[in-house]
Amino acid sequence: MSRITIKDKTFETSIPEAVIQERIKAVAERINRDMAGKNPLLLAVLNGSFMFAADLMRMLDIPCEISFVKLASYQGTTSTGKVKEVIGINEDLTGRTIIIVEDIVETGLTIQQMIESLGTRNPESVHICTLLVKPEKLKVPINIEYAAMEIPNDFIVGYGLDYDQQGRNLKDIYTIVP
């Protein structure tokens, strides 16, 4: 395991790039099977999901589209608990199959707010796809159909996830060393 330092914190490798790619491939295969004959719109939540969304998109062999929404709820290493929509959705979602693409689902509050917001736009269906989920931290019941990995309630960085805007470019995922 390699260790890195970002600002004032030390992290060590917890999920290597090869494992990440293997899990994304498994999720993509399920989406390809489940969404055959449809043209889903992937709504990638920025900034964290951009790497996951790009790799997932490259592994999908069904017709699909992608758009981005930016939400903010983090400050440093802790969630503020308040979700603020920064960049909205411009597409007409009426009758569309939507797949929300997240980097990580922790409390579920961000996803819940997105689902409520999307529901007013008359989509045919809304599905959740996330690279990572922290099951013990969930505060609301949500149906995460496509989760690449479940992880413990540790602070992580890398593969799109950041610590104070740093570390997104790392190929592996690192866990904070207490």
C-alpha cells in the first residue's frame, strides 16, 4: 500500500485502479442488459463523478446520452448536510429513462433531492448508479440499483473524489490514515 499526503492529511491506497475498472465493467454490463432497447440519459453529478461517468460511458454499448448537474454539499472532509444546486438540467426529461451517476452515496440526501427535482419533469423512470456507497451512513431509504462497491464510513480521495479540491486526479482510491 502506498501512502500520499494531500495538504495536512495522509492517505493510503484502499482500492487500486484495476479493481475500480473491474467493478465499473460489471455495472456497465448490468446497465447494458437492463437498458437494452432504451436510450437512457445519464445525469452525472459534478465534480466527483466525472471520471466514473467517463469510464462507465465508454463501457456502455447501448444508445445513451449524458448531461451534467453540479451540486455542492461538502466542505473539507465533512458534509454540510445542505445540498445546493449549482448547475441545473436543461434537457426535456419528459418520458426519458434517467440514470443519475454519482461518485459516492453517503447519507442519500443529495440523491433524494435530485429524484424529487427530476420527478417534476415527468421522466419515465429514474435509476441510481454510483461508484461507491456507504450503507451504514444512509439516512434515507433509496433504491441504488447500480452500485460498483460498498465501502466503510471512511474519508476517501482519488478517482474523482477530492479533499478540499485536491486528489481528484489520482487513479486509485485512498483512505485517510487517522
